[in-house]
Amino acid sequence: MAFEIVGREAELASLTAFIDETEGGAAALVLEGEAGVGKSTLWGAAVEHARVRGLTVLSSRPAEAERGLGNVGLGDLLEGVIDDVLAALLTPRRRALQVALLREEVSGEPVDRRTLAVAVHDALQLLSDRGPTLIAVDDVQWLDPSSSRALGFALRRLDGRPVLLLLTRRLAEGGHQSELERALPPDRVRRLIVGPLSVGALHRFLRDRLQRSFPRQTLLRIHERSGGNPFFALELASVLPADVDPLQPLPVPETVEEVVGARISALPAAVREALALAAAVGTASESLLERAGVAADALDAAIAAGVIERENGMIRFSHPLLSSVLYDGLGEERRAVHARIAELVEDPVLRARHLALSTDTPDADIARLLDAAATLASDRGASAATAELAEQALRLTPPDRVDERRRRALAAAHAHLAAGEWTRARTIANDLLAEAEVGPVRAEALLLLAEFEHDDLAVPVLEEALRHAASSPRLQALIHIRLAAAERFRKGFASARDGTRAALVLADRIDDDVLRFKALAQLSWLGGMVGDAKTPAYRARALDLATASGDTRLLREANALVWGMLIDASSIDAARVGLERQHREWQERDELFDAQVLWELSWLELWAGRWETAAAHAARARNIGLQYGVEKNQDFIPSAWVAAHRGQFELARQEADRGLKLCEEQIGFYPPLLQAVPGLIALWSGDAATGTDCLEKADRQAQVLGWGSPDARPWTADYAEALLELGRVDEAVRVIDRWEADATRLGRDRVLAHVTRCRALVAAARRAVDEATSLLEQAAARHHEVGDVFGRARALLALGIILRRARQKRAARDEIGAALADFEDLGAATWVERARDELGRIGGRTRENGLTAAERRVAILVAAGRTNREVAAQLFLGERTVAGHLTRVYAKLGVRSRTELARRLH
């Protein structure tokens, strides 16, 4: 029977207004009050109003017993829409959601909890695209942590979406906000305190529910005893006789819990036994109770008494207090109830959890089952459940099994760390430290504690860990790898490489392929930065190990190292093929790894001269990170460099500033590649002095870090050019000498082409015009050989300027025109303007006629808006040939741009 909600007119008006207002983006309304005050009733009315209004309603009413389970709340919320949204999700996200909701078995790689969170975000985004959506959670304090974190992640990223959040929470649970509330800005979260009913409202409430009225004095006494709490008042009034003596105390219990307990005690023993199972499970299915021997009609008495409700084959308590009081009242019987449930449930995670709750006595067999269950829960992406199971395994490990206890303590600490419970993880690790004063266990605990610190603060912790790991080469190797990475900015990359080499020696000594691969992978990265000639050998060994192991994740990391080696060797096309293959394979399996691949592709396309593609890859890589809640300083490096090259200086400055700010927050250090961006902007804007200052800082920082690889210092040519513009020729020569020595030692043809161009600029600064001209011609050819369009265009521009100054106007016009065509194809706005300005300085008469047939065909297509690449494809010419024709067209017609050419021909 549906009852009218009385005495809550103001609250209902607020709820209605909240549901009806879907503009302005995500917002929340939290109903707060003591247990039994009527929050759930108001919540239910608001949910029904939302459905009538046509909102998509996602609802969950979690029970206290379900808080330790994984993703139960998500299952409730998405139950009615899951089939609609799954088809629209990318494969890795779809799989994560299916496994988390137990719609698919774990197979292969475990579910990453970040992938699950992104899947939830995408599902909510899809639903909100269709129309306003309400997420309604009754008793949010019982929502399981895994669901809370995934929802919180999603809500933080739904700016502007018509998503409403309706929550109820007991005030008795303390003032802590839920994860869902914290996900929204404070000004988007409203709170509505649900207080006691007035005497008049309580009179109407009791009359409607009990079909009887109470004398005024009795009603006042009920109101006083219940504090106006409708649930408590109803329980009190329902047991009062018709002739209450106004002179005697009310014959009722003092607390709502006692009242509820009295109602449950009045039920038959068999019914109470069945209800105990349901309370311990949380929301029990009728099929589970049937397996326990509970007949279908055995619960009719509880339904008639209003204790439980049947809903879609599930048994749900009509009020959370009923479940809590029943469960708390079990006392010593509670363990037997959990043991009984463990016999009935099929899921190994649920079975292990209930077995753990069935005993206070250490049990080695149950502890082993909990180990396996924790692994399965982790594979499902239920990090909070994993942590609980791991800690239960620790609790049930017999005291005399010291090694097992310590192993499980470490496992529990790692699980809590993965679940975001850093305080609990640190507590367990510190307890282990207090117990293990020396030896490998202490070293492992310290290695774990180092994860809580930034690199500089982690170093002394890791150094102590290394001292205690003397008897464990495996542990020493792990610490060396972590310590080397932590010290790279403080002691330099060369020192970090040496520390990692020590780890490799240890891995070889104990013949541990996984450790060996970790060390080789880090050596490949560090060696690539310092210019270690052994780096190709490290990469080859890592690939051999990964291939022999057959491990998919090792193979992907090893392949990424190989593509990096190809880029270093100027094998741009081969590297692109490999990286694009990696992208196709992993974009459907592991988006965070795919973001790394896209990051590498953005750099590759920058050097290949495909700047629009480079910008798209950089943006996509960063967006994936943001979707997963990961924002790293290095994410902004390629986007800033690409923007600077395209002449988008304001965007480049913004990207670099954001990256540098993240450096302050994350590592307390400015990496040279970000430091260089303001220098490039200043230099290319005509401010050589500021450009020199910024690039000098970047170069000095790279020297301090030991970055001996010339590829790691791509600003060097511009640094040398800036010095030359300021007349600091000798300093420029020293910079070029050092860069050339590194490039020659490592065979970096791409860098050596830049070196040749820089040598030409030095010759020009010394007025050695013939030498400068010859070197620039060589530089243009070398840039062309390695596929460096930008470098070639800069060499041609410099050559044209020298020829113009030597009054060789025709030759100057040809070279500058070719450079202009390349700059236009690249989209290098700043350099296009510079080349046009130089053409304008040449002046002289031009010829309208005299174009050859081939030149006219090229001119017509270019004037129609075709790029050099498109013209080459249409006319079956090489791009260099097209550029040459276009240069002569510009010179003969006296135009400086494609726009002028189009105007001239039309």
C-alpha cells in the first residue's frame, strides 16, 4: 500500500526543484539525518518523480554487509542499462566493465581499475547524451569502495553534463563526505537535513500507517520518546495497547534498536534464521535461500510484518536498521551464519570472504583460500575487496608461521596501496618494520614505503633498504632499479645508468629473466639519454628475453624500445610502421600503454614533418591520460614543441607552462625539453637574447644530467644559431663541436645534417661566403636524405639569404621559393612569413609568360589549393620535383605565396 508523505512539504519541494533543474551540469543533493527519520522515503519519492519526468534513473540501495564486496553498487546502478551501453564502449573498457560486474570471466590480463573507471565515465556520458540522468544511492555510507571510486572518477569528468546525484546518509556515520560528494565542486553539492516530524505531522503519519488515533497526551509522549523520528515512533505506537494509562510510563524500549529487536524477536525462529542469512549476505537472492533450505513461503510472515520486501527475485530489508539490528544481534551465532553462507555461495571470492568471517581462530587453509580470492578480486578490478581479503589472510595466518605472516603483511600493504588506502598501507608496512629490525623483510617494507615519497625523499629510504637486502640478490636488484630512477635528477642519468647496471649484474647472477628484463629496459632508456654506445645491445637483449618468455606485456615494452632505436637511427618510416602496428594492437587492449605509443608517434611525426598528425597524436595521448586521471609533465612536451614549430606560440607557451607547473608539483625539477620551449618561441619571434638565455639553461641542465645523446638535445641547432645572431661565434662553435662529437660517436645522420647547416652559419658569420654556400648545399642534401623536410627548408632559406646578399637574385629566388614551398607544406607559419619577407627583399622584374608546360601544370594545381604531396601524386612526380617547379613558378611570376599565385592565375 502506498502512503502519503506527511509533514515533509518543504523537503519534497526542494527535491522536486532539484530534479526539475537539469541545467548547469552535474549537481548533487544529499539528504542527511539520523536512522529512521525518513530519508529513504523522501529518496524514493524523488526517484519516482525523476522517472515520471523522463530522466534515466540509476539507483542503488546498498546494505551494510555489502560494503566489503567489489563493484556491487555499480551492478545495481547499471542493471537496467548495461546492455545498451556496453556496445558503445571501446573493447578494453567494455571488457573491464563486464568482468567487474561478473558478466564475463577473467581471462588473460587482469582488469585495470582505471580502465573500469573510464568505462563508467563513458557509460554515464553516453546516458547523459541521451537526456538528463539521475544517480540515486540510498545509504551512501554502505556503497562499496570500488564502486565509489569508479563513480567519483567519472563524476569529476562530467562537466556540463545533465547528471544529478541524489544521496542519503546517516548523520550518525560522522561528518565525512562520500567519494561521490567530493567528486563535485562544493558549490554544486546541496545538503538537506531531514529533521524530526512535528507533533501534528506525527499524528497524521501514525493515523495513516496504523489506522488508529492516539489521545493527545499519549501522542505527546510518543513524540517525546521517539524524538519525532517516524520509524521509531511507528515501532513504539504499533505495540501500545488501546488503553494506555496516561499516568504510567510507556511500556516500550528506550531505543529504536530495542524496538526493532523486539519486532524481529516476535517472528518465528525459522524465519529469524532465514533473515540472519539475508542480513549477513546484504541483499540475498531467493535462489540462495532456497539452497539453504528456506521454503518459498517461509518468509511470508516477515513480509507481512514489513521487515522485508521481495524485488525481482531478491530479498531486501524494508529498512537498513532492520538488517543492522538483526546482524548485530547474532552475537556468537554470526560466525556460524557466515560458515553456512560459505557452503552455499559459488563465487570463490564470496566463499573465501564468508569463511574468513566465520572464524576468529587462525586457520592456514582459509588463509590460503583468501590468497587466491584476493588474486581473483584484483583481476576483476575490485581493489578494495582485494585489500580486505589480503588483510583477512594476514589475520588468519597462524602466529608461528612467521614467514607467511610477513609475506601476507606485504601483500596486504601493497593491496591497500593499490586501493588508494595509503594510510592503512603505511600502517601495515610500519608495523612490519617494527617487527623486522634487520634483513630482507625490512628491506621489502622499506621498498614499499619508498612508494609514498617523491624521488628525492625516497632516496634515503631506498638506501637503507639496500643495506638490509644484502642476503637477497633479487631484492638488491629491485632496489637498485628503483634507486637509480629516483636519483637520476639528483646524481645525473649516467650515475643512474651505472646503478641499473649493478642491478643487471645481480639479475644475471641469479638468472632471473624478469629482473633482467626490467634492468635492460631501464638501461635502454637511460642509455639512450646519455648516449651510451651499448644501448642497442641492451635493447636487443631485452627483445630476445621478451620473445623467449612469450609474455605479451614484456613483448610490447621490448618492441617500444626497438622503435625508439629506429627513430634514433633516422629510420623514420620503419619506426612509424612498427609504432602504428603497436597502436592498432593496444588501443583496444590497454589504453594507457597506447598513450605511450601515441606519445612516441607524435615525436616521430614532428621530425618527419607531418606536424598536423603529430599534434593529433600528442593531443590524443594526453587526453587518454586525463581520462584515466593521470596528468604528467612529460605529456606536454611533444604538444608544446609541435605548436612552436607550427608558429602557434601562445598555445606552445600554455602547454609548456602547464608542463613546468606539473614539474614543480611532481618532481621539483625542470626538464630541459620543457625549458627549451620558451627559448624557441623567443628566438623564432626575433628575440635572440631571450632565446639564448632560455636555451642556455636547457643546455646546461642537460649537461648536468649527463644527456650525451645528441637526439636528446634537439634545441642545440637553434641554440647555436641564437649565439651567432648575438655575435658570440666562438661559443656557438663550442656548442656545435660538442654536438657533432656525440652525433659522430653514435652515428646520428639526422643530427649531422643539422651540424653541417650550423657550420655553414658559422662560416657566414665569419664572411666565408663560398664555404657557407657549399656547406648549405651539402646540408640541404643531407637533410633530404634523412627525410628532414624542416631542416632542408631552413638550409635552403639560409642559402637563399646568402645568395641574395651576394646579389645573385635569380639563384636566391629559386632557393627561397623552394624553402617557402616546404614551409607551407609543413604548416610552419612563422617560417612561411620569414621566407616571404626574404622573397620580397629580392625585388626585380618578373615574367608572366615563359612557364614551361610542366611548370604551368604544377602552378594550376597549387593555385587550386593542392599541397605539394597531392600535386606529386596527381602528376606522378616526386615531391622534390614539384618543389623545384614551384620555385621557378614563383620566380617567373614574381609571387611570394600560394595565395598570390592563385590570384595571379585567376
